[in-house]
Amino acid sequence: MARKTPEQLTKEFEGRKAKGLAKGAAAYWPNVLANAVLKLAAEGQVPDVAALVARLELEAASKDIQVKAGAEEALARLKQAAARGAE
């Protein structure tokens, strides 16, 4: 069995790490959505679809990779649910 070079091992590790971060952040979307609803309620706004979409778009601009990926996933799911509800 051939031994892997340090460069190959590093590349493989980085790939696994990136995949793990993406998976973990995608699972974070319910928390981001709940936080958006709580922030809207704290501001005295009614959490309707348009307000949630606007809040999630602000969260998607975050520098934190988990918040950004979670907000993007929550935004996609919210838009999908709104489209299904409009049918």
C-alpha cells in the first residue's frame, strides 16, 4: 500500500474540514430562523414572511460562516414554504 505524502494528507484533511463546516452550518438554520423571529418580536414588528425574508437577508451577509450558511438555508426553506402556501 502506497503511503500518502504530507501534501496529500493536508489536502484530504482540508476537504473533510470544509465539508464538515458546510454540514454543520446547514443544520444551524432553525436557530437562525428562530433568532430572526425573536428579533422581530423584540422590535415590535409582526413576523410575517416579508419581514422574515428581510431579516434573514441581513443575517446572510454575516461574516460568521455558520450564521451565513444557516441564514442562506433558512431563507431558501422559507421561500420554498411560502411558495407552497401560495398554491
